[in-house]
Amino acid sequence: MATGYAYRVFGTPTDAKKWTFSAWVKKSTDGGVHIFGGGQSNQTGSGHSYLGLIPEFYGTYYDGSSSIWSVLSNAKYRDVSGWYHYVFTYDSAQATASNRIKGYINGEQITSFGTASYPSQNYSTMWNNNGITHYLGRRGQSQNWEGLMSHVHFCDGYAYSASDFGSTDSTTGEWKIKTSPSVSYGNNGFWLFKDDASMTDQSPNSNNFTLSGSITPTQDCPSNVFCTLNPLMQRMNQYFSGNATSLVFGNGNTYAGKVTHGTYFGTIGVSSGKYYWEIKVEDTNQTFGILSMTPNGGVTYGYDDATYNGYYPYGSNNIYTNGSAASGGTYDNTANKIYSFALDATNNKMWIGRDGSFTGDPVNGTGATWSSLPTGHTWSPVTHPMATTQNNNAMFNFGNGYFGTTAVSSAGTNASNNGIFEYDVPTGFTALSTKGLNL
């Protein structure tokens, strides 16, 4: 998760006419986002190049007066719940123009382009060239990447395909990461974000980058995708309720700051299993809990969600249960406190705790805040601001170990070793993530 970007001035390339960029990325927005930029002699130079998902697969080089080459896919990549594997291969030595640029998403080569203008044969751009600043997580002068990155490779002098960095699982058909690919890097090549969020190059080159701003480490990765809030719900809220509802999202969609009314699901829903997450609330009158995602389950999208199979802590000393206030216990909605949620979707129970203490015992299954959730539903974490006059900011920790950009003060015990939380995770419960779904 980032509010900054990284940069490095390249040296003499192995081959400026041939290179490969590969990155695993998780978007936080379906708008314009740029992954890798370069080809400028300085930050304010007129020439520019960049690669990204905007939301189309995109790559371009503009020399300051005209576009030299540019590709834009017909397909749009809007998913904010999972990781994309993005590969861009440049090889201008190829005799066939369409072979000089190749793009891949999740192992599949892109063949349908709305825009496709290719470089002339043996054309050498300012990309991968001596003395040129290249930016990771930025176009160049502006337009920072909004999302996560992992296992970022640049291979100078080599034209690789997606299969060199990933493979298809023979059982599930899922495109999976190769954590130690057999590739070469050339002079300017690098490998960032292999195991951490540092700017240290993990290739043999020691081509370290410099960080401008800050980035936040995350447990969310291509091998274990964690739940976040879903900003695409803004489209749903407006369609079903007619209101232009919106939240201000941040930190990889784990931060929600209210602008107007709206209801926002998480990106993962469950109908069985035991799961744990935490929320730090900055303002009172923020509502959060769980909501049914089951189609035809009496759920609408919009301000009135709380009257339909919704289970929310609400207001001061109230539980808002399926449309009835103060039924199900008491709840102290206090600002700057950390609340814990333990959902047993198998036995249709849920516990709410504050500052590490539950009123009941999730391990023994007693004293649940809600002891008889309706059966046959798929449940998702939800936030639902109730007052238009308050910011209602909330920071969710689904297991990344951070509230916003602040790490948990002292991680609690976690028997599943899946996720990092402020407080002890009740035995038998785990993080709401893809690995958690399979425990």
C-alpha cells in the first residue's frame, strides 16, 4: 500500500531494443493507475512512457511531439478484490510489427486491442536507456499507482512471456506466481518486493531504488488474498438507491472516510468457517458489522440496508439487528477504540469485542452478540455511515497488521498464523483471506 513511488536512474543497457516488465498488482480503484513509468530526462521533461491498467492494459511511448508506439486493450480490468499478473514485453528487433510488443494478464496474451501502433523495427526508445530516470508506482511527473505490488521484475535484454513468471495450477486452473523464476536481468534489470517492502534489489544486480514518500507493508499477496472494502459498491449504491453515495477509500481499501450515505461490503463473503477482523473507529455514529450478500436474500443496496438481514452496532449503546434497534445487547460506540469481530458462519453466531475483550466466549461458542443468525446466507463485513454531518472514519485490519499506516502496537497470538492482529485471535478463528477460506 503506497502514498509514494520509487525511482532509479538507469545505466547503460544490455539491449535497449529488448526488455520485459512483470509485476503482480492489486488495484485499489478502477480508475487510471500507472504501474511503471520512465523515458524522461527529468521529471518535467516532455517525453514520457508508462505501463498500467487504466482500467485497460496500457503501454505507450511519447517522444515529446508525437506518439511513437501505444497499445490499449479492448478488455477492461476493474477487479479490486484479487491480484493481476501484468507482463509487458518489448522486442523491436522482431520482423513482424505486432510481435514487437506483447501484453499478458494472468498468463493470457492480449490479442484484442482498441489501439495498437507498434514501433518501427529496431527502434530504441528512452525506455531502458542510459541516464534516464524510471519510476515504479508513478507515470513520471504525476498519477501515482493506487494499490499493491509484489514480485516486480525488469529484465534488460530479454523478451520473456508470462509463463516465465507464473504457471497454471493443474487442479484449479488458477494462474499462480513463480516465487523464484528462472530469468536473467541484464545490466538494468531488478527484482523488487520479493519478501518485503524495501527498495533493495533482489536480483544479482543490486540496482536499488530510492523511495519518495512512504509505502506500507502488507500481508496481502498473490498467494494469500485478504479481504478489503469494495469501492465498486459506490456504483451499486447509486444504481439501486439513486443516491450518489461515496466513501473516501485509502490504504489499499482498508480505510473508509465518509462523504455521504452508503453501504460497502468487503470483497470476501463466507457461508461457513470461523473468521476474525478488527476495526479502529475515529468517529462515533459509524456503523459496521456484517450483511448478507446472498442473492434474493432480502438485501438491497443503499441507505436502508440495515432493515434487511443486516447486523450492525449502531449509535450509542445499541445493537441494530435486522431492522430493530437495541435488540441483541449493548454496544459502546466510542471513538478511537479498537473493535474485534469473530464470525462463526458455520454455527450462525457472531461476537463483538472492544479493546481485546469479548462479552462472551467465541472459543466455547457462548455469549454471542448474535446467537442465531439466519441460515442459508453468505456474510460479508460491512461499513454503513449513518450521519451526513460526521466523517465517520474507520480503519479495518483484516490481517495486514496495520490500522491505516500505523502498525499494531503489539501483535496478539494467532493459532492459524494467518494475518497479524492487535489482539489475540480466538482459537479456531482465522483471517478473512483465501488461505483462511481453505483452513
